[in-house]
Amino acid sequence: KLVAGLGPRGWLAVAEVFVAAWVLVPLAHLMLHEGHPLHISTYAITLIGKILCYAVVAVAMDLILGFGGILSLGHGLFFALGGYSFGMYLMRQIGRDGSYGADIPDFMVFLDWKELPWYWSGTDSFLWCLLLAVAVPGMIAWIFGYFAFRSRIKGVYFSIITQAMTYAAMLFFFRNETGFGGNNGFTDFKRILGYSITAPETRVVLFGLSVTLLLGTLILGKALIASKFGRVLTAIRDAENRVMFIGYNPLHYKLFIWT
């Protein structure tokens, strides 16, 4: 498995890779000129940052499917909900620098909206949107998971339901009247916490945060799997009925790892 299969040497290699990512990549981007053969371009550092974010999702999928035996086709939705939640903050940070010079995002002006909808309230706060990015997908995942696991839906039936949920959410977000940018989504970000989002220094900081998040996710995943919780979760994957007969409730374990 991605998380549990690493021994001491494997984790040492992972640590070396992360140290290199923390130190060498930013230095190669900021200190070396564009003509240098070791220079890392803006495009490359942005692309690597995106890959690191997707790697966090991959670790989550490894825990859910590899150790929980839960075939989910819906975690892309939770990833997107977190992105949309924080994207609202970035859209608010554009201010009057948009194409229309309005207090609301350009796509709302284009669609003839006069004011922000109620669910955009407070999205000019960095901390509030950071909380939303965690709470909104977590809450929806918990509600869905509770009723699904309580009904003992699993296997291909569970995967089909999660896929349908994701597709329904996609259709919902693509509608212009929902206030989330329609097919175009959120675009033209300019600032984060007052700093230009396109500045090389800002990109390096965001890259470093992505590296830190991935490393923290790996460490947390390793700790979960090595604990009693991880052993029970693996047992549920292999023989759920037997685990129930000896007194464990699979609902709580599945719901925790799913959420």
C-alpha cells in the first residue's frame, strides 16, 4: 500500500524528497535566471503544486479503498467543494479590479446579478473560507456516509451512488443561477491575503504549503494505519460480519475514514 508499505528506508527517501522539494525547487525558481538549465519555470512550479494537491487526494483514496475497502467514485466532489469554498474568498479579493469594476465577481455582473447571494456572506474573510473548505465537504461526506453505511450499502452499489452524487453536483454547479461561475467556474484570481497571487514569492509559499500538506497527510495516514483503528478498519475490509460479531460497529470506523 502507498502508506503502510514504506519501511524506515522508504520514509528516509520520502524525507529526502520533501526536503529537496522544500529547498531546491524554490531556490531553482527564484535564484536561477530563466536561461539556466536548472531553472524551474513558473509553469513547472504551478504544475508540480497541482500534482501535490492531487497526491493528497490519492492518499485519501488509498486509505478509503486500500484499507477500508470502500470503492468511492465521489471524493472528487469533496475536493471540488473545498476548492469552491476557498475560491469564493479569492474571487472576493479581486474587488474592483475585475473587467467590470464592480463589487461583485465579473461572472455575476455578466449574468445581471445585482448583489451577492446569501451563501457568499463572509467570504471576504480568509479564515472563514478556510473553515468552509474543511467543514462543507466534511459535513456533506458525513451525512451521505452515515445513511449509506447505516443501510449497509457497499461494493459496486456504493460506488454507483457516489458517482451519481458527483455527477448531480457537477450539473448543479454548472448552472449559472447557482452563483458559482457556471461552466467557467472561478477565474482571474489576483490576490491572497493582500499579496499578488502571480508573484514568484507567493507561488513559492503556496508550493511550500502544498508540500507540507502532503507530508502531513502521509504522516497522519501512517499513524492511523499503525494504530488499533487501522487494524480494525483492515479487519472490516476483510471480514465485516466477523468484526460485527465480536462487538465492533463498522459504521463508526467507515464513517470516520470516509469523512
